[in-house]
Amino acid sequence: MLRHPNIIQAEDPTSLLRAVEVLGNGGVVAIPTETVYGLAAAVNNPSSLNKVFSVKGRPTTHPLIAHLSSFEQLHEWAKDISDDAATVASACWPGPLSILLKKSDKLLFAVTGNRDTAVFRVPANDFTRRLIDATQVPLAAPSANRFGKVSPTTAQHVLDDLGSDVDLIVDGGPCTIGVESTIVDFTCNPPQLLRPGGIPQEDIETILGKALQGQQGESRASGMLQSHYSPSCQILIANDLAHANDLLSHQQTIGYKTRIVKFSGNLPIYASTLYSQMREADTDGLDSLIAIKPGQQGLGLAILDRLLKASAPRI
Ligand code: TXA
Ligand code: MG
């Protein structure tokens, strides 16, 4: 168990009260979700919202996801909720789906980077949903890492990245999904995939009974910037195991410290361990890390997206 003055276990009987207190006093709390840890502020607290941007080092024009405790809460914070949005959200929530809608007048522009749209999701973590109920407003939360770096999937990762800049870290154990949520824009028809993530595109299309528009060129989501999700070591993408072994021996021949990402041929394991394997590669001082390109079904699309971002040249 992780011990640090800023860390509390989710199951500690005082965790909820402490988190509510920090949020009420203008602080920020790292919260567990099934995808990655978030850095939370109550959506009606401008001091906490400012602190999220400053701790992350994120430009204030980059919008945050508003986390709700239930589908019903959406009506207060969003407007023009289409039937498609309602169908998909009620089928997938709680879960790793985020939806883009028009925001209601009640939601501060500080959350949405001055846009009239906002992204919402209901996370599948009991502590976090109880915290949202206790604060009585949604929690705005980007991933709890410094801007442009790999998202945290354990409380230790958050501590390693943000240290005492975060007022409280609630340890809910390792994230089960391990990649960020899928983001779908429901302000257009057909709805458009903005970011592949924890819920496969095909699952959403089955629920909807129609195809989503794919991602297009320049995305509006900050996670789409080149060289997002970057570890310090170089990420090399191999087509298959034979190619990965070739790359491994070549890297070793030129004197590089390297290894191949392990995933046992299983996409959920690949997704849930990818970010921690990237972090371990940096801790172990590797020059490069070799990842085998997944198939594009299921979680494969989200994994490949993160691998491409991590392997992109640094800007
Ligand atoms: O799984 C997740 O989605 C995690 C956990 C903590 O919930 N959160 C997360 O947040 O990945 P973040 O801030 O790292 O990524 C949110 C993405 C950003 O790329 C942001 O630009 C996009 O959502 N986004 C949020 N509101 C938007 C809006 N109104 N228009 C376009 N993109 C938006
Ligand atoms: Mg992020």
C-alpha cells in the first residue's frame, strides 16, 4: 500500500470527506477512474479549475471533460441531447465513453475553453461517482499527468508526475481499462469519432445501428496533437513479432537499451499495461521500446492511436 501524506485509499472511511473538503477549498484531487486517473475540480469552482490548468501545465483553451454521476445529471449541464446521444450514453454509462454536446448556460466557459460545446462522461468507479454526488456538481478532470506526457494508471504514477502540486490523491488501485475514454461528437449526424478509446467504435455502432463518421484531419481534441502521450524513450512500432525481434537485435547492435512491450496477444491486457510499460521503460533508462502493432478491431484502434502519438517526432 502506498503511503504518502497526500495519498488516501479510496476505501478509507475519511476519503470522501477529505476530497470534498479539498475541492471546496479551491484545491485539486486526483481521482481514480476505469480509464486513467483524473485531476479533478468542481465545475463551479474557478480557483480549482485554474489550479487544474496550472498544475498540468495545460493551456486554458484546452477543454476539460465534465464527469457526471449519472445519465440523468446530463440534462442540467448539456442541451439539445439527441436521441442518438441518449441511446449510446444510457447503454455505455458508467463506462469509458465521452460524448460531445452543446453545453447548458450553467456550465462555466472555464471548463470548455470558451467553447459552447462540452464533453461529458460517467466514470465506472464507485468512489468517484460518490464524490460527484457529494459535491453536487460534475467534476472537470483531465488526465492527471503533466501536459503532453503519458497518462497515469496508478496513484503512484500521479505522485511521480505531480508530487505535492496535487492536494490529494485518492488511490483506487490500478485502472482496469488503461487508455482514455472514446470521445464521440453528437452535435453532428452521423455522430463523429473524435478519439478512439476504451469503448470500441464497433460497439458504439452496434448500439446506434449505424456507422460513425471517422476521425478527420485536424481534430479538435488536444489528445490528437502530435507527440501527445510521450515517454522519454523512443517508441518503435513493429508490424509483427518477427519484425519486433529484428528491430530488437538491430537496436542492440547499435548499443541501445531496448525491449519489446509484453501483452500476451491480448488487447485488454495490452491497453491496461501500455502506459505503465512506457513509464517503466523510462525508469529503467531504456533508449527505445518496441511495440507490436495491434489489429484495428476492439481496443486495437485506441492502442495504435496512442502508439502513433508516442512515436511521433517531438514538437
Ligand atoms: O478517460 C478519459 O477520458 C480521462 C479520464 C480522466 O476521464 N480523461 C481525459 O481527459 O482523457 P483529457 O483532458 O486528457 O482529454 C480530454 C479530451 C481532450 O483531448 C480535449 O481536447 C477533448 O477531450 N475535449 C473536451 N471538451 C471538448 C470540446 N468541447 N470540444 C472538443 N474537444 C473537447
Ligand atoms: Mg490527457
